[in-house]
Amino acid sequence: MDAKEWLGLDYDGDPVFQSHRRPAHLEAADRLLVEGAAYRTRKGEAVGEVIVFRMPEESMEFEDLVHGPLSKAAGDLQDFVIVRSDGTPVFHLANVVDDRDMGVTHVIRGDDHIENTFRHLALYRALGAEPPRFAHLPMIVNDQGKPYSKRDGAAYVGEFRRQGYLPEAVFNYLVLLGWSPGDDRELLSRDELIRLFDLDRVRPSASRMDPRKLMWMNGEYMRALAEEDYQRRFRQALEEAGLLTGEEPEDYVRRVGELLWGRLRYFGQVTEVAGYFFREDYPWDRRAVEKRLRVENARERLGECAELLAQVNPFRAADIEREVRAAAERKGLKAAVYIHLLRVAVSGTDRGPGLFEMLEVLGRDRVRSRIERALRELPLGDLRGRAPGGQS
């Protein structure tokens, strides 16, 4: 119910709990016993009797709204338990009785329930009730064509919520699994999807879960957020990740959020993407250190950066960039030498937003102390066979 509410899936009336409807279920079972459509037996039961529904001896068929006509031969239809030996109704009976009493007209569920539908249709007919229309949606599978599960990633809506995905994006993505609006559009609002949705366009074949596609779609929705909404969610994600101490200036948090807008694919990435803005003990990315700092005279060049940045005034992105490029030109170097050294030194990684904008947001004091940390901790120059921090 929480997941449905989060996705904005509304429903008519109050929720019906099967456990509260036991008298109605047992009344239906008694009727089936009286009319000979069910029987009691102790077979296979250590204690007490069960009530078993007697499946019809003729073949059965129905028109599925997704798969078309489906049928079962008489010999394939086995009797099944509808009330356990402890007197509790089984799902099959409870489901049919509840849907009958609620006036359900359409049952839409996964196609792993097709086998159950033949049982349910037989129950509807035995109870003299008009069965609803059935639509069995294709299963969601992984890259190997097997049912998607927790081993493949987030398998429940609640997990996407905890990871910081937007409900609008998850709703959009899930609707498009096995269905399309008839054109190439992929980003559609909830109202558009509701207006356009038609069971006739549901594909009967299995749908492959693509986490990367969902991540892309969520990123698009994040970029479309109003600024205040984005900043509110960004701060909440930082708090949930334990990155805020409460001492950070509000303006600093907002500027970091602005800088990373468009780089976050989902808010659960804040530790990975924004962590170094809020902690001075950020880890060193071994790959980045090996690739970017194993250059000739790396320690000397990084020291030059520290001296240069101490003189930049005002400490703004455009001024920083101008001075860094000018210094590189005077040394006969490519600006990328300074740029890569600085990025890894002040963030621990070689990925992120524009370097000069990042330096401005971090501020002169943070940048200076971080360069000092890099000079102190990293074995600059020849890193072959050595771990960051000087450990082998």
C-alpha cells in the first residue's frame, strides 16, 4: 500500500482485507459442498479434513485481453483445496469471493497466474457469478531472460524509493515495460499515461528490466524539477546519507546542489557524486591516482598550483581558469596537466563537474588544505606498485 501511495496509484473504496472476510469465504465453501461442487477429504492431511473444489470434467477456455484465447484440456484440470484443515480459506476461494462481492470487472495481473485463472473461472461458474475479464501482463525478466529478482538489483518499488528515485520516473518506466503509446515518446506525465493506456497495446512477450534505462529516465525527471524542489530533495538526500553535520552554510549546500544538478541520476548517488564536498577525508580513487598523478614532476606541478591559486583574486571560476591556463602556457605545458592534478587532489577522483566551477564552490581555504593533504599523503610521481598513502 505504501508503494502504491508513493507512485500515486489511487483506488476506489477502502482496502479489503481477506482476513476480515472469512465468514463470506466459508459460506461460499458450504454452498459448494451442498451443491456437490466440492467435497471433504482427509487425504494427505495429518490432522482434520480439507475442502476440495471439484474441477469440471470438460475442457475450459477464456479470452485473455493480452494473450488472446487460452484453453486447458479436461485432463489437465486437477481438483484443488479451497479450505485448509484448520478452517482457513485458500487464496483461490477468497480471491474469487472478494472480487465477486466487490463487483470487480477486470483482473489485471502477471501471466504467472494464468494457471490460477482456470481455477478461478471454474469457481465463478460454480458460484453462479459472472466472471470478470482477465488480462495477464508479461513477466519482467533480466538480461538472461529469467524472472527479474533481488539478485539482479532493486526488485521492489520500495527499494527504488530508498535509493532516491523519483516516483514520477519509476511510474513512467514501469508503465512502458511491455506497453507503448504507439509512438517513440518515452517521457510521459502520469496524466498522459493514464489517458493513453490501453490493454490492446500491451505486448504478450516478456519485458526486460533495464536499470540503466530507468536511471537515465530518472535523471531526465530530476533535471525537470523546479529548483526549490530539487534543492529540498538534494538536502534531504545529503542528510539521509549522513553527509551534513549541521554546520555547513546554507549557501554552500545550495551551490553544491546547483553544481551537481544534471550529474545526479538518482538522489541515492549523493555519497558517490557529492561526498567529497562535505568530508575532508574523502577516499583516493586508486585508478584516478595511478592515471592522473603518475606524471613527471607531479609534486612540483601540484605545488605550483597551490602557489598560483593562493594569488587568484577574486576566487571565481573564470579567474581561476584564466590563471591556470596562463601558468601552463608559461611553463610550456598543456593546461590538462594542472587540471588533472588539481581535480584528483581536491576531490580524490578524476570525475565530476567542471573543475574551475568546483574550485570556486569549494573555496580557497578548502582547496589549499586539500592540496596540502595530497602532497602529504600521495606518493606523487612514480606510483607503480604502491598504494595511496605510501603503503605497498
